[in-house]
Amino acid sequence: MLRLSYPLAIVFVLAALAPMVHAQAPAPAVAPAPATGTVAPPVAPGAEGDAPPQVVTITGKKSTPTGESLPVFTAKKRMLRGSLAEKCQLDTPYSSTDDDMENYLEQLSEGPGEVELNEDGTPVMPNDPLRQKLSINSPMGDVSTMVDSSSVKGTGSSQALGPCGARDRRFAAGRGRILSKDKSFAEGLDAYSAKDYARAIEQFKIAYDKIGYPEAAAALGKIYLNGQGVPRDVAMGKSWLLKAIDEKFNPHRDRLRFDPKDPEGFNGRIEATLVMAKMSLYGIGARKDPAEACKWYARAAEFGYVPALNTLGLAAQSGVGGPKDAAKARAYFQEAAEAGYLPAQFNLAKMYYLGTQG
């Protein structure tokens, strides 16, 4: 909560009264109770009535287009970006311009000639309504673009109509609408925060069964590993973690984008992978196996978790999980450093400074 000091509150009061008093001498102002909204200006050193410096605490949550909490919004966005129908693109509040580029890159990876380009090399935006993003409220388009299913071959059969067939569009729109309205994952998070683990387990299972959130599976894995509201069950915990990890992964759509402002950010799939790495490293539920832990860290790196590259560099540098390998350590550090991860940049600089880069 932000608080105004008394001096600034007086300034605001005088400013509000100025049009009313004009040239009249202002009456002595009485300082009101502190208000909220900004910070008092600094008092000159040595001035009479010096006050100690104020500490301002700003609280709040990052807003999202749908008004949902950031973990819920992020989880839904990931599920809507390709897992509902492979060839359909939904136009929802969870979409972004980055999705268009990722879909374009995915088409390029399918082989030459798959994407039509303009003279400047940019992709040609499709005019065919069945190649454009579809709305969950009108999957077949509006009246001006709607396809007459009675006149198009394949609409009512198993043949595809464009890259996203009629059945695909209806399926994707239906699933998308269910997901956008779903509250089970959010209610599971609320119950977990309130330490109502029985309800959290119930809601996370509903969220996974209905939508397939990796985040819900990862949360259930940790609950069973920690024995929160249920007897501790390592085998059950691992099974839920593996469900989160083994969800279908498309590197173009699902790989985490590294954000230097939030370098330790991760998603449910990565979180489950890191927990598996920790279990192998410390021998939770099985014997210690540093080599197996390094495999899990490598998997996390494949999923887009840049700090895992730094961890692998430290392991190669120290001989954890395998022989010491300075060249391999440098390669890991360099990849993470180029992505903008500061600890890796320091470790790489240190190797060159000491002449141990291999």
C-alpha cells in the first residue's frame, strides 16, 4: 500500500482549493489523514522538521487479458496453443502475435514449398477462411466467410477441408470454450494455498482429466511426494510427474521462452522435470544417481529452461555424473550466457580468466 506524507497531502489540498480562493489569503490548512497514491518529495538536508526516509511497498498482481491469475492464464494459453486440434488455430484472449510466427516456423520445418512468401520474404497471410484463426464462438466463420457445407466436398466426410477440417474446427472450438471457462485448476491453486489439500487434490485431478494441464499433474506429483493431506507416496508422486513430462511436446509451440527479467521462470512440464532431477541427485525414493540427474537437467534444457544449461556446465566442470570435461562445460555456459543468463556469463568469464576453458 502506498502512503503520502503529511507535507505532500497538504500540497494536494492547497492545489484543490486554489481556484476557489484566487487572490484571497489562504486559511491555515489542516493536514488530513495520510492518503494513498504516491510518495512524498524528499526534504532538504538540515531543514526544520526533517523526517526519516520513507519505505514504500507496492503490492499487486500482474494483470492478464482475461483477469485470471498469471499461473492460470499461462497454463490455459499453453493448452490452447496447439493441443486441441493439430491444424486449427484459435483466436482467443490467450493468443498472441508470437503464436503466428511460431506457426509459420512450424510450417517451414515441414519442408520446402509449404509456406508461400511475399517478395520481402514474409509469409503470405492466408485468405482462405479455413486457414485463418477461428473463433471458439463461430468455428465455421461469420456469415461473410462461412463455407456452405453442402457444396464443399469432404465437409461431411473424413476428407480434410483445408489444413483444418470442419470436424477439427468444431472439436477445437468446443474444447477451447470448455478450457476458457474452466475453473478447476484455479480452484485447485486456491485450495492448495489455503492448505486444503483434499480439495486441492480433487480439483487438480479434475483439471488434468478434463483439460490435461501439465501444471496440475506436477502439482499432484509434489503433493504425493511431500505427503500433504495424503500419506507420502513416492511411486504415486513420480507417476504424476511423468504424466506432466510426457505430455506431447512441440518445440515450436511448447518450448519455454527465456526471459532475462524472470530467469528462473518455468512451467509445469519443466517443474516436474526438475523435481525428477532432484530426486535422482539426492536419492529420493531410489539410490542417488547423479548421471540420471544430469539427464533430467538436459531434458529441462530441451524444454527451454536455460538455468539447466548452467547446472549442466557446473556438473561437467566438477565431474558430477560423468568425467570432468572443460570443453563441454564451456559449451553449456556459453549457450546459457548467450541466452542472457547472468550466472552462466559469470562462469564462462571465470573459465577464460583462469584459462580453464578447455
